[in-house]
Amino acid sequence: MANTINNIKDASGVFARGIAQTLKDNLVFCGMVDKADATDFDGKNDFKSGDVIYTSIPPRYIPQEDSLDITSTIQDSVEEKAALTLNKTATIGMEMDSLELATDIDVKQALKRFGMPAAESIAHNIESRCLEIASDAVYNSVGTAGSNTFTVADVLAARTKLNQQLAPRGNRKLIMSSASGALAVDARKGLFQSSTEIDKQYKQGMVGRADGFDWYETELLNTHTNGNDDVFEVRTTVSTEGQATLVVEGLTTTTGTVKKGTVFTIDTVFEVHPITKETTSRLKQFVVTADATADASGYATLSVSPAFYTSGADGGLQNISAFPADGDAITIVGAASGAYEQNFAFHPSAFKMVTVPLYTPKGVDLVASETVDGITVNLVRDFDVLTRKVITRLDVLYGFDPVRPEWACKLTA
């Protein structure tokens, strides 16, 4: 009896969909964070690198107390917009001239031999870049830099940070390297756990769920290295609401550096409660968002996050008790030139990611753009007359942004 081989009408679509599925399955961190809603695209297709879409961040309201007449307390609905710039690509070009993708067998073989390895490599590239962006943007930090310990108290401190910022209670994640995770699991081996969680520890090297988090591991976490200066102070008093720069002094002249991702506190600037705006006993943490180098006087202008707000009038944006003032001491997390792996805890809504379809050219051999659970892969295959090769190109165009970085916390150890 002759074999029956099914022909594929949409070979490119099936192949691209298989790659998108594999890519999605291999995204650990990026698989957990929020994805931009299709309504953010405004119905547009065929994006190009550099395009920007905007996603909404819910308004921040301040409840009024003991006031039946709200005439004088009506608040503007300030719906913040976060820009997701589509400026990151992951691309692989490969020669597949021996695979025609004409039948079920061809597609399965191509996916197994070429598509899946390509998708896994793209996933690793995307994960690494997004984890670096996330760790550079998160300003909440707990733990003792250089201690290389992950005690129950350390993880609970991260949980407390998220609670203090009113992050949603459910669905919180903790992502660590295998080495850090092993230390954390070892610290908990004598604690009572459900049998299913103990099973995960010993069979998978993971805690599973503990301390209010679902635990995950990856080998793609970013290592942050501080600049070569760790003693400096505020030079110029801040006086503008929403300012996101800080002039500092006391750096080593011309060679002193402060690196992007460095977390610091200012000795007179305290955190306020997100809703009541009452001053707390906690110094507010900030993160440097761009590398800075001292000038000949030892001064430098730091770009920082979050921006400075001392007034609750701007849509409830107040986040500090007072502006930084000339002479205020600054304390960074870690030591000068210290290198620290950036494990962190977060709620998925702290970050948002989007992948989009690219322009689909006409008159080529195969072309497709397929999406699986918010992850889009673009495929083009064509014949190169100069080399007589059939070249297949896979592209992922994406944007990633920390839209609510206060809902994440680094565990520096």
C-alpha cells in the first residue's frame, strides 16, 4: 500500500507558528510579564524598527476622607502613557535549500532540525536583553551586597518592598540564577513545606512556591557593576516637580564614574505611602538610568528614576517627603566597582512587552507572520540568484518597558 503524504497549503504559516510556539515555550521571564494589548496597536500591522506604540498605566487617585461634598476635591484622571519603542530585534538567517516545506513530513523535519534550535537561540537573546533592561530600571533593592546569601529574611524583605508599593498580592514571581537558587533552597531545607514543594526542591532544584512567590531560575540574569566612586553628595538642590536629574559632587575628577543600574539613597529624602502620602521611616531608593562621568571639578549630572515629586497635586504622583538638597549625602548599594548578580522579585504588571508583525514582502518564495500567546515571529524565505542558495530569515521585532518598576525589587547579594 502506497504511503499518503499530506501537502501543506500554508507551509510558511505552519513553520512560523511552530517557531513562535517554541520561542514562547523558552521565554521564562518574558513569558511571565504582561503583554501589550492588541488595542495598543490601533489596528496597525506591518511595523518597522523604531515605531512606537503607547500602553496605558492606570490613574493614581487619592481618596478623600469625611467629605460628602467633593466639589473642591474632584481629581483629574491622569492616565499615564508608557512608550514601547520597537527598537529591539532578534534575527537569524539560515540556509535550508534541502527542505521544501511542501508536506507534513518536511515541516516537522525542518522544525526539529532548524526551527527549534533557532527559536531557542532567539529566546535566550531576548531574555538576556530584557532582563538587563529590567534590572537597570528597578530601584527597589534588598539584601547585603557581597554577602552571597539568600535567607528567608532576604526574600521576605523583597516581599515587604512589593507590599509597601501596593503591588497586587497574587501572581508574584521570584527569578534567580541556578547558583543563587541552590543557596536559597539550602536555606529552606529544614523548613516545613507541602510534599509537592519538597518534591520540586529535590527533583528540579527549585523551591516551587515559597515566601509568597512562584520561584523560577535562569542563567541569563544581568550582573551589575558599580562605578569606581561610592562616596559623593548632592551638589544642586532640586526644586522642580518631576525632575529626573541630580547634580552630584565629590567624585574623582575626570575619572569618577557612576554606572547605569546603580541604586542609591539620599540621607534626607524619605519614601511616602503611595495612597495616603504620609512620610515613612524608609529612605527612598533611586536608580541611575545612564552612565555618568565626573568633570574636572568632580561634578556629574545623574539621570535617575523615579523622578522627584513632593506634591500630591499631579495625579497623586508624590513619592518623596522632600527634594534633595545641596550637601545631602548619597549612599549606593554595594561598593565601588563591586559586581553583583541581579536576582529579583516582581509582579508581572511591573513590565510590559510587545512583539509585532513586520512588513510582508510580495513575490518571495515563502512569507508569514505568526503569533502564539502574544509572541510574534516573522518569516521570509527566498532564492538568492547570486549564490543559488535558498535563505530563510526569522525576525522578532519587540519592545520592552518597565511600566511600573515600583512593583519589582532586586535581591542583591
